[in-house]
Amino acid sequence: MPADRPVPLDEYPVHQAPLSMKHLVTGDRNAYDRCIFHVFDHTGRAVLILGLGVYPNAGVIDAYATLRLGGELLAVRASDALTDDRMNLCVGPLSITVDAPLRRLTLRCDPDPDDPHGLSYDITWTAAFPAVWEPHHVQRRGDRLMLEGRRFVQAGQVTGTLRAKGEEFTLTPGEWTGTRDRSWGVRPIPGEDGGRAAEEHRPEGFHWLWIPVRFEDRFLMVIAQEDADGHRTLNEAVQVFPEDSGRHDVQLGWPQTEIRYRPGTRHPESAVVHLTDPSRKPLELGVQILASSPLAVGAGYPPATDWQHGSWQGRGWTDRRVYDLTDPAAHPMAAFGVTDHAARFTLEGRTGFGIFEHGSFGRHDPSGFADYSSVAPH
């Protein structure tokens, strides 16, 4: 379609600027619009992470799915040229269908005809709680805006079928949980030239927690991002209740987290998140890690070395592979990326399930880490 023609989305009254929906207001090459889903069982046996993103100024659409099963990680990735049909969330064997916005979505990965034991799934994700905004996220390197994201998060239930390595899992709401995150804005993609800002503003340290938890009667969201000295640049702790409950969201103060790391690593094994209700009553969110999936292996998050989101791979690119996660030395960069941990949570006698997303690199004074080589003591 010629550049001067309208695109299908222009039929809808959704414009935010006097431009076709084909074009963004910004010309920043790092503009993005994407999602991530976590689907996991309550025993820690299986952790499925999947997502899809578009990068309009790079002309790329891509998607991924990874399944942690025992000591292996099965990955499917696909990338293609972005078209004007933004309602078609499909690339290669991976697709996401919005059946009812903010309420129900269908997640699919077609089987590999050449590998009957490869990863495939057909999952219905149904919201159990309203979507809630996360804090507006801004990061600069010197004066350069590097990241500005608008995000919402939501917890739900999952049904359907997941197949891998000759096994078939039937997903049931009482035994599996699904969470998701939607974000858009500007976020670095491969090929960024750091220049002077990268040379003169090297971060000494970065500490990140993103914790969506589903309990039977409430959804809990905790976020904390800190610099090397513990200065907090992002903060959130909120409880969300079912839409028909008539209850408003409740803020839970300034979260402080105690993490017990595996000796000799920065791999969390358990944690306590200290919260405060509006009456100043202390609350403790207990965390027990069930299974872990590093986003820098298979899922395309930096500092992945084989594929990252938004990178041009050519038209019709699809890649399937299996990673061995039993040997940390096989993936040395994974420790410098964010890891998503499926976890069991406790709060005032309730038991819930969710994701304990954690990343800690470089110096972090509150944790006692002095530099990039620091780990928990033996």
C-alpha cells in the first residue's frame, strides 16, 4: 500500500494526532508496543513465558515463547516485516488474538511439523481482576531519554492445552495461573549508538523487582527500581479487587524487600516484602521460589547474545531451539539480565501464586553488593 493511503485502523476514532495510524508521533527508532504473558503451574514444574511486539520505526514485528521444563528451556522465536494490519497479532507460528479487550485473549503456538515433541499450545487467558496501571516509567542516560513506558498489568486464569517433549498439559484454573503486562513507548533495541552519554554515564548498579501476585480474592502488584546507592526511581505497591466487589484499589506503602540468595550467586530462593496498609498496619508478603526462567535466554531480552527484540532478522524468520539450564556456565550473560521466577506467595493467611521478577547487577548498597562481581556469601 502506498505511504499516502489510509490504513485500516484509520477507520476507527482512535487517533491521538493529525496523522494516519500508520505513523507514530515520534521518529525515535526505539519506539515499541508489546506484551508479555506468564503461564505457570502451582508446583513449579512448568513456566511458559510468551510475548509479541511491534517496532514501527524499525519496521519489525516479532514474538517469542519459552517453556522451562525441568532443566531445559524450549524456545520458539519469530520475526517478520511489520505490515499496516496492526490488528493481526501473528508472526510465524505464534499468535495472540484479542477476543474481548481487557477480558479474554487466545494464545497460540502452532506445532512444528518437523518435530512432534516441540513446543506448542492453545490457551485461553481470562481476566480475573481489572487491569491496573503501573507507574509511568522514565529513564535517562545523561540528558538522553532512553526509556519511557506506559504499562498496565493484569492477573487471570488460563485454560487450554500445552504440549512439549511428548507431554500434554491440561491447564486448569485451580492449578495454573496467568499474569500479563502490556507496555508501549520508547525502549532501546539493538543497534543503539551510545556515544558520549554511554561513555560518561555508565550505571554503577541496577536493582529491579516486579511482582504480580494473584490471590483468590485480590491481585497484588509490587514494583521497585533502585540505583546503586538504593535511591528508588520507581515504586508501587497496590491491591486490586474483583470488578464486581465494589472495592477500590488500596495502596500498600513503600515496599522494602529482604531477599535470601543462593550462596555464591544473586539467584533469589525466598524473600519477604514488607508492606503497610492505609492504617499503617505492617503486612508481610512471603515469597518462595518454585521455578526460574532467565529472560536473556531464549526470550530475547538483553543481554541475550543470539536474538533480541526489535532486531531485523529478514522476512519470515522462525527459530526453534532447546537450551540446557542445568549448567549456569553455559549462559554466563543470563546473570546480567532479568530472571522471572514463578513463586508461591503468602499474605495474612492467604496463599497465592505469581511472578517474582528480579534483576540485580553491579553495586547495590542495600543488598551489600559492591560491584558487578559481587555475589551472596557462602
